[in-house]
Amino acid sequence: MQIFPSLLAADFARLADEAARVEGHADWLHFDVMDYAFVPNLTIGTPVLESLLKATTIPIDCHLMIEDPDRWAPSYAELGAGSVTFHAEASRAPLRTARTIRAAGARSGLALNPATPIEPFVDLLPAFDMVLVMTIEPGFGGQQFMDETLPKIRRVREAIGDREIWLQVDGGVTDDTIGRAAEAGADVFVAGSSVYGAPDPAAAVDRLRALALG
């Protein structure tokens, strides 16, 4: 069970310090890229990633909520991101993009919005190292976990089978919801407000992991 604190909930003016607050506790840092086109929000991109990579030893998981990820995703891998996830809804060539990400040295991830089924992408799973099931509508942090996504998490877990593919959930992951997501089959949890909104983010990471393990 891995916990990926989301920097979307951190202080953008102090990202290096915010990363340090979970050093030794977080498995990865989750880095949300939004373009104000695919989602109605605008966040950070490659210049910030390049700076952050110099300031932390925690591997960085980039989640691209952008249009035309086929064009832009490889650059995040080339900069040194450990994982690059793009949305199925935005990609015209998901297989080629996944292969390009891997060729640049990063893990490849496929993200699915709450209403997007896994079934059309099952045959592509061998090209990916992770599937991200959005448990909120993407765009903003602090939303409530959508229990309606639990059956899809179970279907994705079944589709993954015995492949070594991580199943990540993102959105509304808190002390109250992480157990349900874990029971449904998730093994990687993106947590923003529940980590960086806590008095002690490192302790929050440890507590979430314990709750996921049951």
C-alpha cells in the first residue's frame, strides 16, 4: 500500500519544504499538471518539475490533466519524472505514448475519469505500469470521494489480474474513505488535503497507510 501526497494541496511557494515534510514517509509525490483546457484549472508544468527534482529525493509521479498528452507527456519523463500518467479521454495514441514514456525511463500510467470504463483499454494494459481511477471529477482538490467509482475499481483490479500493474485512486482519499478503496482493490493512494491539511503531514501519511492495510 503506497501513499502519494498530492502537491496540489501543498504551498506552491514552498514546494521544496513541503516535500521535505513527508520525506521518509511518502512513497512518491504526486504532481498535478492542469492546462485550463482538459480541466477548468491551471497549475504547474515542466519548469516547476525540473526545479523540484533538484530539491527532493522522493520520486515524482506526474499526473497530466491536459489536452494533447501524446505531444507533451514524453517531456516529463525526459526531465526525470519517475512516472507519467495521462488521460485516456485526451489521448489519440495511448499505446504509442505509453511506449514513449517508458523509453524515456519513466513508468507509464493511464488515467480514467469517473465515467470512463476500463473495458475499451483492457488489451492495452501490458503497455502500462499503473492505472489511475479518478474518484472525483478532475480539476480541483478537496472534493468528496465518489463511492460510485468503487465498482470500477473492482473491475480494474480484475482486469489487471496477476500483472504487476499498480492501481491508483485519486480524489477524496481520507481516513474515512481509504479503507473502502483498498478493499475494492486499489494499492496506490493519492492524498492531498488529508496530508497537507493535517498538522503533521508525515504522521498523516503513516496513518493513511495503516488504514489502507486494515
